[in-house]
Amino acid sequence: MNEQRIAVILAAHGEAETAGFVDNFSMIRHTLSHAGEVMRLPLPLQIMISLVGGVKNSVQFRRTGFRSPQNAITRKQAEMLAEKLNRQGGRLRFDVHPSFFVTPPFVDEVFNKTRDYDLQLLVPMAPVDNRLMSGSLQMLAGRSAPLPGRPCAKVIAGFWKDAGLHRVYVDHLFLYGEAVPGSTLVLAFHGTLELDTKGAKPGFHTGAKEMADMAAALRRAVLDDPRNTYGRVEVAYLNHDVGGTWSSPSLQEKLGELCGEGVGSVELFNCGYFSDGTETVVTAREHVAASCLEHAGFIPCVNDSEAFAEYLAAKVAQRVTGET
């Protein structure tokens, strides 16, 4: 039987990999353009924010030597996934392509370059379904007619409710966490728009409900785990300041609340992300440093861990087996 070629496209947000102004301006400009598909962000505002943010990032990253690890992590995730998918041999050949919404190589470009594969599978590299991640991929697949004799591109979604991913997360948490007895664990998610600038609910799929359900499931899984020594588990959100009112409580608000209650030790797990980036490595740590906490630990995202790669390979293989 002839070999079947499967294109697996990992679609991550993407971040500038240098301290150059052009790279950072372009990244912010594409980010705002992407957000502008669902939020009211006038073009002059987008350009102004991109200019200011590009200069700010360039200066800060040159001064601190910071470079976002996100794109490199996504490439490593793709490499590991390809190895695990192809290790069994057989008639299926998997080529895994890293791609990004706001930095090269762009998702749509990679999608168009892999049109001649027997099947295209799009994988949003974030756990919560919403219009801007999995929704964008669904739209891309829906408006692109397949070549004759080929099936339509498929999108993997529903990570947020997958008990298998929850187990990977909890095991990862207890592997890397310090678990200081009685300390507080904060589960942080990328926040979303709750109300627009006019105080109305957004007219697009924000993923707020999915995020709340995932947070509740993870919180309960940690508290019920026999390895748990945390005194409490809280949820907070890393938000932006454009478009209206975002998820509550923000990480700053939650840290302030904990400080007000006399909590001195916190561990932070940015579980709303599949890979570390500027928000988790820089922004979240800055918020913690600005608080009155005496001790703070940081648990990395699942990144290129073996357990996550194995989970993702099983997820992809299961979806492909049902389609081929």
C-alpha cells in the first residue's frame, strides 16, 4: 500500500526572537491585526501601540539580554512530535511543521505550502479553544477547498476538557514544583476580553467558559492528588489593557489579595500556555516581584517535556487514524 503523507501544522502565537525594533514592531503589529479581527482596535491605535511597543521591547531586551524562547520551544515540540509519530513506521509518514500567527513562518503560508499532502492536521498550541486560536484554524480549513480526492483539513480542539492533558499538567506540576507545605499555588491563564469598550459582552467566542472549566478541573485535580501539600490553589489571569475589560482576577489583583491576607509563599504555574514566552517568563515574574511576597517559585510550562510530546503524539495519531 502506498505511503500516505500527513502534514501536522503546529500553530503557536509566536514572538520576536531578536531585540531588533523591526522584529518586535512586526510581531506587535501582527498581534494587534489578529486581535483586530474581533476587537475594535482602530488602525491608528494599532500602529501607535506597535511603534511604542517595538521601541520598548527593543530597548528592554537589549538591556536585559532577554530573547523569547517561545518559537524555539515550538520548533523543538515539532521535532519531538515528528520523531514520536514516525517511530512505528508503517504506511503513514508524518511531517510536522512549526508555524506562528504573528511571526514567520506564518500559519497560512505553511498551510498553503502543504496543500499537496494526503491530509493536513492543524494543531492550536494553546489549551483553550477560542476564536483567535482554534477558531482561526477552523476558518482557515473551512475556506480552503482541498485538492481533488483529498479530505478537508482537520483541526484538533478540545484540549481544555481532555483528562489526559490534565494528568500531564498535574504530573508536570508536582515534578517541577517546590511544593512548600502550606504554600499557595496560583494557576495562571491568558485572560480574555469579558466586556468591550462599551460595556457589552464580546460578539465572538472568547473561550471564557472553557477556561473557567479547565481551571476548575485542574484546581480540583491538584487538591485531590495524594502528592499535594499546597494549602490552597488559586486562579488568576494575565491580561492586556486594550479592547475593554479583561478576565478577573488579574494576576496583579490576585497577588495583592494574597499579600493582604498575609500569604508569604506562592508558586506560579502558567497552565494556560503550552510554551513559555515573554508573558510567562518576564511579565508574570515582574508582577510577582512587584508584590509583597516573601517567596515565589515558578513552574515552567509543559514546553518540550517528554510527557507532553507523548500526549500530543497520541492525540494526533488518534485523530489521523479516524480519518485515514
